[in-house]
Amino acid sequence: MSMPAEQVDGVIGVDTHRDTLAAAAVSPLGAVLAHAEAVTDAHGYLQLLEFARKHIPDRRCWALEGAGGYGAGLAAFLQASGEKVVEVCRPRRPAQRGGRKTDALDAIRAAREALTSEHLIQPRRRGEREALRVLLATRQGAVSASTAAINHLKALIVSAPDDLRTEIRSMGSKAQISYCATLRDRPSQTLEHRMTVRALRPTAQRIQTLRAEAKALEEEITALVNEFKPELIEQVGVGAISAAQILVSWSHPGRFRSEAAFAAFAGTAPIPASSGLTNRHRLNRSGDRQLNRALHTIILVRARVDPDTRAYSARRISEGKSPREARRCLKRALSRQLFKLLERTPEPLQTSA
């Protein structure tokens, strides 16, 4: 998506924060027309819309920083009002010389970036996509907490009294968790033994609770994916979690101008790294890393179960590519396949907030 300056009469740049919104109306030539501030609620959204209609009454576009975070509510309100909205990235360092930075300057920078960028990104939609996102994020939190609790349990077992450690260490991980969750201390035991048991028991019970939570969330995610895009989960190697992440990152038809843009966003497009007599491409370590991880997981599964994937990888390696480069080629081909699948079918995600 591109927006030449001739296509609009002005851009409203918005710097979003938790409690406040700073806006700047900028002409197609980059001149600042007016500033405004509002609170982050429905009344503030309406104030900004009236501000935009006053200073840029006809063809206008909104350029939001943090459209998927603090600006999500404003983005949904503007889209529901029929406004054109694009998302710009927050700068890693102050854009002004000398390090000057204010909310007003950030709003102006957002508007000017929208005027000069060749390709602009549409904000992700809410509705079913947001439902999938919150489930994915919560499940990932449960999985991460479970992993931390397992590591803590293992450390407790290693440093436990000899008789308790000998009793537990011979078991497998699953048996250790079940056994420790039912441990009971007795008055006849030493203080160290009793306190170790009291530490092991709640830690193991926490692991069981977190695993049950993650499993229940995964079932919810699977049901939503089967409802929104069943053909995606039918692809070889695509599980419910990977499919959900793909849908969350993709969002809706038309958000990416081409499959090459989608591949670049996923971090699977090669980056030229040639110099002198060397002609090569390097791995792309930017982009949406969660989407890249989902594609990587699919490729690992296909490498085990799909003969065509193994043959393609072997051919690439025989051509002189490393196994990592061969996987990158596989992920690039996979991103092309998935993008065509996502774009050619009717839109599965609601556009409502």
C-alpha cells in the first residue's frame, strides 16, 4: 500500500500513549497545519476526528504509531467511521538532530513518514483476529511459566536431601511432577527434608495447573482456527498453534501488497550480501519473529513427514547451500504457498471491533 502526496490533501499523524494522544495535521508538502491533544477514550477519539475534519476536510489519511497497542482503540474507531488509516513504526532513536523529542514532534514525524514511504502497512484488524491473539498470548504465558516451574523443580530435586533425591531422580519428568505433587511431610523428618517437600509440592502442582491451562487454551484456539480457516490447518505440517499465529500476523486480505511483502514481513525473504567476487544472500533476522517461528516449526515437521520437502532440501544442499540456508529457502516457498491460500479465499476475520 502506497500513498503519494498527490492522493491526499493532508495527513494526521498521531503519537499514541496509554492516557493521551498527540495529533498533528500536516499538508502534502510536509508543512504543519495544526496540533491537538486528546485523552484515550471515546470522547477523545471524537475530538481528534473533529480536529481532522476541520483542518483537512476532504481527502485525508491517518498515520498512527502503535496501532496494535495504545492506538488500537483509535484505529478501530477511525476505521468504523470510514477513515483511511495506516500504521507507521516507532523510531528506534529520536528522529530530530540533537535528540529533541516531544509527543508533538513524534506526531509530525509519523505524518511525514506516511507521506514519504513507498509502502505503508494497514493496521491489523480486531474481531476474530484479536480473539486468536489474546488466546495465543495467554497460552504462551502459561507455557513459559510452566517451563520456568519445571526448571525450578529440577533444581530443587538436585539439591534435595540424599534420601529424597535418590527416591525422585530415578523417575521420568512426568512421573516426578505427579509424585512431587502428592508429597507429604512428616514430623519425624528433618527440618530440611520437610521444607524441601513443602517447596516441591506447590511447584509440581503449579506445573500441573499451568499445563492444564495451556491445554484448555489450545483447544479453544483449535476450535477458532477450524471455524475461521479450516483449509489452513489441513496443510501438511500446519498445527493449530502455527495456523493461529499465521492468521494473527496476516490479519486480513489486502494488508500485504504481494507475497514478496508477506515473505519480507515474515523474515523469510533473502537479503543481498554480495561484495566483490562474492555473490550471496544472507538470512533475514528482522520481521515478525513469531510468524517466522511458526513457519520454521512447519518446515521442521515437513522435513520429517514429507518426502518432497526432504528431496528439495537435499537438492539445495547439493547445490552448495548450508542446511540453514536450505531451510530459509523452504520457508520462503512456504510463505508464498500460505499467502496464496490466505488471499484467494473469502475473508474469514470480522472487521468489527
